[in-house]
Amino acid sequence: MSDENQDAPFESDSAVELAEIRQQIRDDILAKVLGTWEGRFVLFEIIGRGDVYDQDGEMSFDNAKVQRALGRREVSLEVLKDALRIDPNSYILMQQEAGAFEAQFKLVEPGSDEDENDD
């Protein structure tokens, strides 16, 4: 048996340990991001850009366009999966906060009851 083969298990164990350390660091950072409204807002925007819930999508015979859409969707699903792994309630909170954010900036249409009460 050569020296190279004897070192292989040690290297493999080190690689696994390093991967686990990197994942723990990523998880810690993601938990910090999910701990702020701004972080959840950005993640919600990223998830939304991937059309995660759009099953039909735009019909296209352009293979490049379809592949781009699938790639965006895949990234969004990975972000969603990671967020839910860190905090199972994070996406519900993101949805609630996004709704509240949109309600803050809702425009009153001219001629509506709300517009008439401003006199």
C-alpha cells in the first residue's frame, strides 16, 4: 500500500469536516439574515423572481428562454428550502410582512371613498 492511499481517508474526513463547517457558517449567516425584516424582504424578493408558484409559466418554444426560467426557479426553490430549514415559519412571516409593506404604499384611486374622506 502506498503512502498516498493511507492519506486518502484522512483527507476524506477532513473534506467532510470542512464541508460541515462551511455549511454551519452558511446556516448561521442565513439565520442572521432571516432575523431581520430587511433580510427577509430581500429573500422574499429573490424567491418571488423565480416564479416558484407559476406552474404554467409563459409558453415558449425558445429553449434558452425556458432554461433561464427553470434556472431562476431552481435558485428560488433552493433559497426557499434553505430558509425553511433554518426557520420553518420564515416564509409565512415573509408573506405577512410583504403584505403589510404593500398595504403601506397602496395608492388611493381618484374618486374612491377614501379619496372623498380627505376633504
